[in-house]
Amino acid sequence: MIERIKTLLEQKKTLKGWKIDEKVIDSYQLFFIKQELDMNRSVETKEYLVTLYKEHKVKQEIMQGEYTTTLTPNMSDAEINEKLDEAEELTCLSLNRPYNLVSKQPERGNDKEVSFAGHTLKEAAFLLADIVFETNTYASGYLNSTEIFVNFEKRHFLNSLGHEFVYAKSYAQLDVVVTWLEENKNADNEEIELHQFFEFDSLNQTYIKGVINNLFEEAKNRFKATNHIPMDKNCKVILKNDALKEIFTFFANKVKVDNIFNRYSDYRIGDYIQKNNDLSDKLTISLEPLLPGSSKNALYDEDGITLRSIRIIDKGKVCNVWGSAQKAQYMKLPNNGQFSNLVVECGLAKMEELVKENYLEIVSLSDMSVDLLTGDFGSEIRFAYYHTKKGEIIPITGGSIVGNAIECIQNVRLSDESQQLNNIKMPKFAIFDKISIAK
């Protein structure tokens, strides 16, 4: 199919260039209600994303247009040609300054086994089900539903400059719902139902069980939680899990060439994002093409750039940038490519530092996001623990937090232990003292 598309594209002499990105996904899927198999299926999808580049003259100036169309394997040559003709016409709708396609790059071979320890997708799916069901041992809680997707993904890339590569990976996705209900005649609590979706690239029993057991633990404590928040509004706040991931991702995005070009960020190589003081652990962030455990691994980005490990922030100082080939060329900045894996170095903080202090340990928030332009964030507290000076631990729900990532990071303390949430490896927690708490 690729050769057919390539032949038809080479006949279009009016194009500046083109790229073909073949994506094939084989998936085996299981759907359980409690522990009863409700449905299983095998799914294969194959599509060809074809991008056409063409130069247009606009008021004596040469502009470059591009358009991406999707082709499928069952299309005839005539149907393909019709789609390509349509795409060529539509290139005039998106005009920018000219830039070059990625030329032939050094080829990288997979340095990681792409199967689940030699198991077929079906075998791996049922092995994952066994691992999940081993956690279903709680008297007051149970697995309400489980969805398992085990995927093998292959990508074949080719462009008009002769750059070509093939890359494959496998990964799994789990979607789990747990329910918790305790018999307590003196309480008016309703049952708690929690949902968790997570991805990974290996049959790591410890990790998988850990995520689900933590979900059960949260459900149990949320059943007992109070919405009468007794906390000191000015106490320190501990962020972890997805909320902390959003903070770190914000700073990675601030040094992305696309955001710098679009003026969402004024960060430049050599800038310090943290003040030179001893009050905080300095932020160090790297980007990785391959991160063990991640479902987002890629040896090449969507432009075809060969990805290599790079450090973008070093001890609070911007030392490199990343992003699309187009914006990197426009700004005459290093063309490092686009990454999905993030690694944040740990600091020196321990939980013991907070003994004899009131502090709020946030477990989960509702739709936490950080404004890319300003750094502002705010979110409702789904579940947290309030730790008092006396050593009491009170599970709470309700209330909200408000802060600014740029201000918060000035005095942040990062844990000396790390954790991984799929495509980000980062400190297990971070201590902030500039986050406001509202009841």
C-alpha cells in the first residue's frame, strides 16, 4: 500500500514534498463485570496519514501550505488519487512561511523487547486479568468492572526526501472501577465508586496491584471522609500523583518551541525559572524517547526526527528546547523533536520534615490544569488527608486549592523518592507553601 501511495504522489510534480505515516494497531480486549467476562474481542486497525506540502504565491510572497488526509487499505488507486487531489487543493487553507521537511536521519533500532515477555496479545490480556483479580480481597470493597486492552503498534514512516523508518511497540491499558460500602447504621454515607485508567508496557505485577490497591485504599478512606474541613488555610500543601504531574508538565511545555513561537511562553535558553536561593530544591527535567514502563515510547517523532535523550531544565535553568521541526526552524533553535516521556529529578525532602506541622496531603483533585500563559491553577479537592501537629490524620473531601506554578516552584521541596505515572518519572511528592486552600 505504501508503494502504491508513493508512486501516485511522485506523479504530482506540483508538490514541494510529502510524508506517509502508516499506523497499524492490533489489540486484544477484555470486558469484565465484576469478575465475569462480559465480552472479548480482537481488533486490528490500519490507516495511512498522508501529508502534502505545496508552495503558494500570495502577494508576491511564497507561502507553504499543508494538508493531511487519511487513506485506508481497501481504497483503489482511483480513490486514492481523488483524496490526494482534494488534499492538494486544501493545502491553500493553511499557509505559513516555508520550512524544510526532515531529511534522512540516523536509524535507531528497537533496544527493548516489544512483546509482553513473549506472550501473545490474548495471553497477556488474560494474565493481566489474573493480576487484577488477585487484588479483589476486600470485605467491604469489590471490583465493579474491568476493561483490559493489550496493544501492538507498528509505525512505518516515509517522506519525499527518502527518510524512512519502521518502529514497533506494545503496551497495555487498564480501566478499573472499584466500589466500597461499609455497614454502619450510625452513618449516612453512600457507597463510594472510584475509577482509574492507567497504561504501562510490561507485566509488572507489583505496579499493577499497587495502583489498584491504592484505589481501594482511597475508596475506603473516602467513605469515612468528612467535608467539614478543619484545616489551617495557610498550612503547607503536599501534591502528588496527577496533580504534581501537571505542575512538571507545565514547565516542560514552557520550553517547547511551539509555545515560545506562539508567545505562550517567554522562556529562553539561559533563563532561570527559580530564584537563586536555598529555600527550594532546584528543578531538573529531561526528555526521554524510551522510558521503561511507559506506553508513550517512540524512537522518532511525527516529523521523523530521531529522538535522543535531552535535558531541558538543569537545576532551575533552561538549557535546551524541544518541539516541532517547523517552529524550531522558524526560530533558528535546536531541532530536537517532540517527546512524550518526562523525567524529573528528585530532591532531598522527607515526610519527617513536616512532623509537628499542620499540612494537607492531596490525593486527588477534580480536573487539575495549569494555565500555560500565566501558570495559574485551581481545582476542587476530591480527597485529601489533613495532618495535624498532634499527629492526627483526618480524611477529607471538598474544598479547593488555588495557586500559581511559577510562584509555587520558588520554594518547592521535592521528595528524595521517585515514582512513575506511565510516561513521567518524578518525585513521589512535593511540598508547597504558596498554595491557598478554600473551604
